[in-house]
Amino acid sequence: MKRYDKQYFYDNIQKGRLPNFPKSIKVKSMKLQVVKVGDVDTDVVTKQSRQADDISGRASSLGVSFVSGIDWDQPLPIVRKREDKSLSLVDAFGRFEMFEVNGQKYWLMVVIECDEMNELRIRGWANRKLHRDESSTKDNIAHIAKMVRKGHINKSEYSYKRELNIIEPYKSKEVKAEIIQKLVDMFGSNVTPKKKRFISYSATTLMKIWVNKHYADAKRLGFKLGAKGKPLFSKIGNCFYGVLQHTYESRKILQAVRYNLEKDVPTKLVGISDGTITSKKQLEKERRSSLRKLKKMTNELDDFYAKHKGKPDWDKIIIHMGFVPEDVSENPKELVNLK
């Protein structure tokens, strides 16, 4: 259970509810107050014996109820303010054992002023079996199952979760997951998942999930990648083939220079996005950005070499072949070339 500081209760004091005592119980005053747990004398209540109910049992039940947040529908602890201004516990509904286990320092409580006779009456009234504990797991399943059978909700995990969060918002994630799974076992989940519009590739997976399955010109060109997508020399293409993922342009330029020095052949690249595409407009923008970065860097290198009386023919060093199709509207068998 989460711990709450004093300010949290001041900020949420309006959510607390005062008890509705019967007319036969007389109190001089009654108000909501943020109380330090350690200031309350609990000896009278914690030492008393209860018939068919025990404090630890209530604490366990409430611990589940409060695991995901404070359930403001649960009754608040009731404490009596004595004539000497000290506080004594009248009834805590199991809270104080829960406070001790969790190390809770403050809580919102109902502070009353009354005589000893009415304190005893309030304690008896508070211990009555009228407050409602959380529904059992079986109750939750039966309730939602009835909604499914009557056609009020469809057979989907989303619907089960939505209804469960409405009727039992404070149950733990583990208990909720158990309930949802049992409902899925009973009725299934027949909602068709939304089709993905964009396919994300990486250099490591490109050979397996796109080149081997879709790239129509791969065999003719001798296109092949090395282990984990590393550039590989092709005798058929007389070049190195590689993958350029957006934002890695600088690395690929330097890599192409190194390969050209090694074999005097170009490096031919297929481009892929950075894997976070959510729209066709974004995909095209990223592709154009990648080409601009390549051009910008080769121009800067040209200026550098010109300054030193040299200018390489970049078409013999690095060639961008096109982009891997990532939008479902694009032909998966051909590279995309921007106009």
C-alpha cells in the first residue's frame, strides 16, 4: 500500500465523509481532522475482543481495498477528543493495524466530543456488520459475465478491464489480472487487433524479414548483408551493400570512405527510418532529411579537401540506392526513390 503524507489529506479533506449516527447517539461536536496516528491512544480498542470479527481480518481486507489508492467510500477512523485534549480511538475499522504495517504517519479521521456512555454506543454502532467489504473475485466475475451474456459489453479484454475498474477500482493489479484472465477463458477476446500501418526494420533484421521475403532485385544485384546487418562486399555488384538508418548518416559516410580506401569500390545503401514513424508525412520528411544530411556532409568534406587541393568523386564512394518500403501503401518488393 502507498504511503500518504499529511498534506495529501489536507488537500483531499473534502472527500472524507462524516458518519450518520442514529438520533439515540449524542455527541457535542464532530468534525473531519488530519490526525497524527501516533497521537491516538489505541489501547482500549486494540485490546478488546470481538465476536466473529477480528482487527487483523479487517486490516487484511482493507489492505486490499487501499492497495491502488484511498477508497473514500470506506468509513474513516473515529477518535474521541477528551477533556484534556488527548485523543482516544473509538473505532478504526481495521485501519490502525494497517497503518502500523505500512508505516503510515497521518490519516484523515472523524474527531468527536462526547461522554463515555455515548463513546460506548458509537463503538458498538461502528462495529455493526453493515459496512460493505469489497466484492469477492467470484462476485466480480459473475457480475461482468452477466453483462457479456446480456450483450451489454463485447467479448474483449478492454471491456472486461473497463467494467472491472468501474465496479472495483481499488483491487490490486494482480487480482484484477486474475479476474480478466478468467473472463477471457470463459468468453475469449474476439476484438480484431488494429492493423499496423508502418513496419519498423533494423539493420539486424532487414535481411531476414525484408530482403529474403520481398526485395525483387536482391538476387540480380547480389544484394546481401553481413552478420547483424553489417555491410558486406558483393562480387556481383562490385560494391559494399549496407543499411543506412536515419540519424546514422555521419557513421556511414566514414564507413564508406574506409571501404573505398580498402577496395576502391562504392558502398551502396538502402535507407530505413529510425523506427518511430507514425505518419506517411513523417516518413517522407525523415527520408528527405537523411538525403540532405548525406549531401551536407559530403559538401563539407568537399570544402575541406578543396582547401587542401583535392576533391573526391563521391559517386564512386557512396551511393544511396533508395529506401526500404515501410508504409503499407508502398510496393514491398521495390525500393522507394524520392522524386
